[in-house]
Amino acid sequence: MIPIQDVLHRIQWDAEFGRGEFEIGYLDRVAHRICRVRWAQVRLEPGENFALEVTQDDGSRHMVPLHRVRAVWRHGELLWHRALTG
């Protein structure tokens, strides 16, 4: 399986590939569900190798550990996923 870091970096740095409409799905441990956010709401901090920052629709921000990222969609089609465990 391709590591999630590689997928995220390709979206960020591959200009042609990154033109797509992407969504990231991460496991929300409080709501016990997968939350989907648009790529525009995601920020990869330089030097941060274990989490990404998500800005919610209300403007609040929080860090999401990369191990909780469960899926990536491109143009609404599943591009990458990690099985739920536990």
C-alpha cells in the first residue's frame, strides 16, 4: 500500500495531478465516524511528518494524526483507503 504521506505530497506538489478535486476522510474518534473535508481545508505544515491541520467550516482548526486518515477521494472516486481496524 502507498503511504498516506506519499499521496498527500503528490496532491500538494504534482501540479497536474493536484488540479483535481480532492477530499480527505479521517476518523473522528468523538463522533465515531469518517469526516470528509475538501483539500482546500487541509494544510500540511512544513516539517510536520505525523499530522495535518484541518480547518472546519466554522473556522476552527485542529490537528489530525496521519494514522487517522482513512481515505482520499479524487473527483468523488475513491483514490486511496486504509481499512478500519479495532
